[in-house]
Amino acid sequence: MNLTQYFDESADVKKIFIGHNEIILQQAIEMITTCLQSWSKILIAWNGWSAADAQHRAAEFMWRYKLERTPFPTIALTTDTSYLTAVANDYGFEHVFARQVDWLAKQGDVFIGISTSGNSDNIIKALDVCTTKWIKTIALLGKWGGKIKDMVDIALVVPSDNTPRIQECHQTIYHTICEVVEINLTNSWM
């Protein structure tokens, strides 16, 4: 494959995604905007090397994306290594996010779970807790959504089997959410 093909493939996945999901993406933006307008918070969970992406996304909401503005309360559930390793060791890795959601989340918050496969056990268990606590949920998924697709309020599914292309599209989705929410809230709070 020549280098241009990598870029074309990434662009094609993003175009297919937005062609099928523009209204759903707008709903996600509205859910997050409403959450933050009510002084609630966002909780983000991602696995593997993408855990750093969860921190990156939380920082963009907490600090700023493009505009100087008030911080948007956001927690990446992937940052406390002592907690994560203790729970994983004592109870199993599938419980790490569920226990955090149980303690940190309240009604009005939004949980964003990201799973390329749509079948990550620790995201599934966190979603189970969200259901019992009436927490709104959004998932960024790939590979046609897996089990998680039917467990969330809003499923943003990237229709691809190619993990790097899914992750690239997830970054674009999240940047779009962040930028539009930032514009909406900064304009409404000025």
C-alpha cells in the first residue's frame, strides 16, 4: 500500500461514519452540553494504549480545546495506577471502571466508554452501574458496536474492522464533540 492509501482509508472511514451518524453525534453533543450546563461532570474510560487518549480528552475538557473558558469538569478513569492495580489484583480488571463510577458518578453526569470491539468487559460493568445510578451514557465503538451498542443511550459506531482507522475516527469524533460543546457553552456563558 502506498502512503496516500493510508490517508485515503482514514478519510473514507470518517466520511462513512458521519454520513450515517450526524444526527446521533449531534445528540451526543447535546447530552454533554446539558450535563455541563447543569454543573455535572463527564467520566471517560478507555483501555490499553488508548487510556492515554482518555487523559488527553479529559484535559481538553478541563483545560481548554481552542477557547479560553471555564473548565468543564471531566475525569479520566484511567489515571490512578494505585487504584487500578489494586482493584485489578483483588477483584479483576473487569471491575476497575465500575467501582469508580459507583463512587464518583451522580445522576446528571455522563459516562463515555470507548471500546474498539464493543465488548470490553470493564466498560460493560461500568455501564451496568450507570444503569442503576441513572447516569447518561455514550459509547464510541467500532466493529459494528458489539454488546455495548445496545447498552448505552447513544452509540457512535465506526463501521470498520480496522482498529487504527477506528481509533482515528474516534479521535475526530471526540475533537468534534469538544469543539462544538466548547463553542456552545462559551457563547452561552458570556
